Amino acid sequence: MSQVWLITVPNNKENTTNVYNTVANAVGSKGDSQSFRFEVPELPTGTLDSLMALSDDLNKIGTQVENVVRKIERQYVEIAGETPKPLDVNGRAVGVTIQRFQWDHAAYATSNSLPALVSMIQSKTGSAEEELKNLATSYADKNLALSNAKRRKVVNFAASDFEDFVSPEEMARVEVFNTETLLTVAVAVPKALDAEFKAGYFTIGDQIAAFGGPDWSSSDAVGGADDKFGPKLKRNAVKGSPVVPKSAKLIKEDNEYALYAVTILRGHYTAGYFTDGVFTAGSFVDYLEPLKLAFREKRYTLREIVYDQTKAGSVDSAIRDAKQEVTQAKNTLVQWCRAHFGEIFNAWLHLKVIQAFVESILRYGVPMDFTPLFIVPDLKLEKELKAQLLRTILSLRPELRPRKGLAAAEEEEEGAEADSLPYVFVKFSLVGAASTTA
């Protein structure tokens, strides 16, 4: 079942059962086409002007409500798995709901005006659409968080947090200095450059560290006024690398990188001095940042070691937590779709019935005296079925026959729009068509 026609036929004071049987026989004569009768309650008609205004709005409102029903169905199909349980309406397949349609007086009391009933359907649909949007956004956010957690699992020695790929046991084997003079750092080395690194890492940045100064062993006047310990001290006379030789220790390696621990000198202090009785304090010259740049020029990445043992393995925990949250969000969304599809589908079907009622009153007049029915056409015989319907209805109600005559009317009926037919005809594609009829 993928298409449904909702038609109404004026009774003209004839018994509605006779009218239905005549039309149903005509429908049944065309392949697998089926028809299903239902009852329309006595709805308040209001004024002619209000009916005409409502008629103009119903197509647009119907499209909006249908879109929400389809959004729910589409969302459900996307996340419910390969063979999801078909969506239903109060435990019934959508096809069965068409076959056994009954007006829901509890949800849509006929004491309300037609505009009020339509407004209730719009409000219910709007609320459902907003809820669906929020749940779908939450589900998407949870999936994004899971993707981010999985990306952390893809280790990059040059950028990933150490806790994400270095175990506490591996870290315990590394002697880490963090003193006033020494600092242990990590260096990520591309495997292709590993041999080159081990051969010369302790020479990198050979213009960074200052090793010049007085010869303390031969001076009896340490700090004395011999112009050797104040601003004239040539601390930068001798330069070298701040990397401690033979300090490189392998922490971990993979197919792309080797990660080493290397100890370096932190820096040096410049001497303070007096000028005209005013003391100027010395300053600290930090070697770390210039050394990072020197290592980068060699295509190595020097990183400060920041390791929190309590966070070790946290990426696996984050992935587990993110997967659980995705599952919870998915289950919530699936359950919501199953619970609300039927409610909004039913609202949409009631809107179609209201539309057919309004068009019937405008076309046939008051009081209400027509037979409504759903038709599920055999689409292979759609043209023949429409022609048969026209002949049958015009034979029942000759007063509906156009002045040009039956033959001319049948010729035009093949491509006729609903507004040009002599009876009310509302066609729509069935949402949830994957559901089977019973």
C-alpha cells in the first residue's frame, strides 16, 4: 500500500450502505483495488467564509503535518537497524489503520470548531517536531563525542596526550628530572631519522647554552673587584648544546615514531651588578623554547613531559562511556519515534478527513449527507479505476454530470485534477508504506 484515495459521494437521501456497496463493487472490479468505508462525525460547519478560508489553508497545513510524519519515519529507519520492526499506530500497521479508521473523539472532540481542531493538530505536530529535533541533535552530538574519543585512540607521538599511549609501567622506567638546573623532556623522532638522532641529538642547539665564566679554581678573590664577576663577565664566550650527552632513553615506538626521554639544562642566570650604587639583579635565560625550535628544524618534536597517572588509559574509558551514551541516545530516539509516529500519523489522517469534510460541505452543501471511503488503488489499473469510479458515481448521481455529457467528462478525467472532478477526491501517499496490511 503506497497510495490512498479519500473520496466522498453524495447520498442524496439514499441509504449510505447502498451507496458504499455500489462504489465498492466498482472499485473491486479493477485488479487488487480495495475500498474501506468509515464514519465522519457531525462536525461543526461554521460559516461559508470560514469554510472557504480553511479550505485554502488545509493543503499547506496537510503538507506540513505530512512532512513531520515522514521525518519521524525517516529518522526511525536510519537508526533502528537493518530490519526494524515496522512503525505502527496503536499497535496496528498503517494499512490496517486506514482500513479500520475511526474518529478519535477523545483526542479531537467534535464540540470544537473546525479551525480549533486543525489548530490542535498543528500544535501537536509542532511540539513533536521540536522534540524530534532536540533528540536527533543530542544523538548527533553523542556520535560526534564518540568519533572524537576514537580519534584520540589514533596515537600521534608528536601531539597526543602522553596518558593516551604511554602506560604507567613505561613511564616508571624513565628517570624524569625537574629541578632548578635540569629538565627531562620527550622527543618524537620519525623512524627514518632515528639513527641520525641518536648519533647527534646532544649537539642540537649548539649556540643556545652559555658555558663561559671565570676559572674558579685559580681565583682567590671570588666576587672581588677584579672586573671578572660583574657585567664584564663573558658568560657567552663559550657556547654549546644544552642537551645532556648520553641522556636519551627510548620510551616507546611504533611504525612511524620513536619517543625518547632526553635531559637538558634549563638555562642560566646572568650576573647582577651595581651601577652608581644601585644594584641591578640578574635574569634567567631559559633554554627550552629556543631548543624546541632547534629540534623542529631537524624535524624532531620536543615536548615537555606532563603525565598524570590517574588519566592513563582514559581514552579507552572515554570510548566506552561515549559508546554507552550513543546507545542510550539511540534507544531513546527509537522509542520516541515508535511512540510518537502513531500519534502524529493519526493526527495527519484526521486532518485528511477534515479536509474531505470541508470540501464535501462546500461542494454538496448542508446538511452533511455523503458517504466517505478510503480507496487503495491497484496502480497498474489506475486509469481504468478512475474511469470506472466516474461512471459509477455519475450513474448514482446524474445531477453531478457536467453539461458536456458523460463521454466528454470521461475523456477529460484521465488527467483531471481533484478540483475538476464531480466528487471530492483527496489523494495522498501513505507514510509507513513498508508496513504490511492485514
